[in-house]
Amino acid sequence: MQAGAVVNLDQKRKDWKPDVDTAPLYLQVAHHLEARISGGEFPVGSLLPTENEIAAALSVSRQTVRQAIAMLRNKGRLSARKGVGTRVEAGFDPEKKRFIAHSRSELFEIAAETEFVIDVKEEVAAKGKLAVELGCRPGRKFFHMAGIRYPGNRSRPFSWNEVYVDARLAGAVRDITVARSAIFHYIEQYTGEKIQEIQQDIRPIMLDEETAAKLDVKAGALALVVTRRYFGSGRRLIEYAFQVLPAERFTFTTTLRAES
């Protein structure tokens, strides 16, 4: 295929099965398009069909397609030029994804691109250091989950994750063994209430032997701990989560734009 050639898009794709319970629809469309790019169906240098054509083929809105394409452009998977179209690019390295989110939507993207394999499930009462870290009264009960987050192909661990969910909301996540969406998304679906605020803290650490072994790196290696607190209405703590990322497995990217 010549560079710049437009790829035909089969109408009403039979392999396209959106699932409203896993991730926002635009993310599912983005992952569908990305899978077809990775599979060679949309070669590097080719032009994607128009937004209208993709929307018709997948039975979604043009706005959903536009959001999906914007996400892939931000990742360097696509580029767009006025009067030319949307071009497939090679600038994408799955081993260097950003795991530090700048927005709620990016948290969705991170979770949807990975799998949180949950090995620990238990109800705990926050006491001592844990109660201080959570900023809650001693004795408050939480549903605790822990495990490794992997990329989609599970090539190697990306991070060690631990989550504490308000025990009264444990039903939202109790039966999950592999989370393919953000935990707060499951909670929102369960309660019907949208998370109002997410507080994110980042700090460096040196990995202890136990955590280093889980992440397949050497003890003493540098890492980041990303801590997030999720608040509902009235700034009530709904979820507390942290992930430990080996330094060699993350990239922190910030885009600065000129003011208009």
C-alpha cells in the first residue's frame, strides 16, 4: 500500500462489540482502532477513513470517534493535517506509556490499557499509620485489594497497586478478580454517584525487597509512589489507592501551550 492511501473500512464490523460496563465508549473505539493498526490493517503511513465512515461502521456517534482519534493523536499513534486526513504514525512505544494522569479521563485511559490482577481481598479496619494515611477516624472499615497491574499483553509488571474502598461500597468490587476499568468507575456504576474530586500525590522511594520481587526489579531500585484519594459529595473519602512504579517503567509528560 502506498503511503497516504486511504484504508477501506468494512461497514458494521462484526468484531466490534462495545461493552458499556467496562470503559467509556470513546476509549473502546480507540482501542479497537489501535488493535487494527497494530495488526497491520491500518498500516503506518496510510490514512484512516473519515470520522463519519468510522462512526457508521461502528454504530457510534461522530463525537465518540473524534474523542477516540484525539486520544490516539495524543499518544503519537495518529496525526492529522487539514485537507489531507488522519494518518497512521509509528511513534508509539507500549513500554513507555504515561502512568501519571493529568485528568480524570486519563485515569480511564490508563486503566483501560492495563489489567489490575487482584490477589488480595480483605476487609480491614483503619488503625494507626493506615488511619493517618487515609485521613479517617480510627476503626473505619475498608475493603482492601492488592495486586499487580500489567499491560494488556502481560509482558511484565508495570506497577504494584493497592486500593482501599469504603466497606459499605464493597459490593461494587468484591467479585472482581481482574479489573479492566478504573476502580472508581465500578464504584460510580454501583452508587450512581460521580466522584467529585481526585487528589493525587507523587513521591519517590527506594523499593524494599518484597515489592521489588513483585515487580521483577532489584531491591533498592528507584520508584515512584502515586497516591490518589477519591472523594464523593461532601468530600467524603470513597476510595484510597496507591501504585508503585519502577523508575524505568514510566514517563512523566507535560504539555505546555502558549496562551491565546
